[in-house]
Amino acid sequence: MPTPRSRDTRALAAVALFATLVSSGLTWAAQDEARELGWEDLIPSGWDPRAELEALGGDALQDLSDDSEQAGDLLEAYREAARSAPVVSELDGQRIRIPGYMVPLEFDHMTISEFLLVPYFGACIHVPPPPANQIVYVKTDASYPTTNVFKPVWVTGVIST
């Protein structure tokens, strides 16, 4: 697993969220001061990830063999497009609250101190990762005790784009 400081992780974690985890439900102090966001709020107006995929191959994708050279080239082009997905720069410095699933980066037994927050279960592990603007890097001030990283969580903190 890449470290949070690795080039690939930084590229995927284009949006960084730094906060302190306070309670077992990832509930934060002063939630009422945070702007609640959905994952669609992290996508710039006018950017459509499906359009990126269609531009790479459109309907021709259905006719490709999984092990063909063209399929490999298209997959790599899609990955590059996902890594370079634009962010919503207007969110920079805002205190936000967003739900998601944890992909642990730094953890030991039942505590976690760094993770990627993603919009759906299994993202980055079992399926190709979502676009970079749909991955939030979270680093806590103190290790957070958790018994189940498979459950959705809410994270609140100041976002840096």
C-alpha cells in the first residue's frame, strides 16, 4: 500500500482534509459551523467524468477485449484523466462536513490516524479509484479508535484544495 507521502497517493488525494476526530461516530465539535457537502459538491460545474470516458473511446469500449492492447491504452488514459480531475477551488479553507468510507493508510489494530475518505465502499481497493476530486485525504491530530472501517462515517474539518 502506498504511503501518504508517495506521489501516487498525493495525486489521488487532490483534496486534503485535516481535522481532529473527537468521538466514536466521527462526530465533531461545532458541527453547526461546518458546511455540509455531498460528493457532487466536490466536482466543478461543467466537468463530467463520463464525458472524459466517452472521449477516450465511447461506444467502442463495448467491443474491446479486456486483454487487448487498445483496452490497456484506454484504461491508462482513463486513469490519467481521473488523477488530473479538477477540484472546486472555492472550497479551499472552508470548514466542511462530508460522509464517506475510510480507506486506512496509517493504523494499528483498532486505531486510525490517516485515511482516504471515498464516496462508496470498496473505492480504491476492489475497483478502480474514483477521480481525484472524489478522494479526500484525512489526517487526524490523534489516533481515532474504530472497530469497523467498513461503516460509513462523517468527517468534519477544514478542506484544502
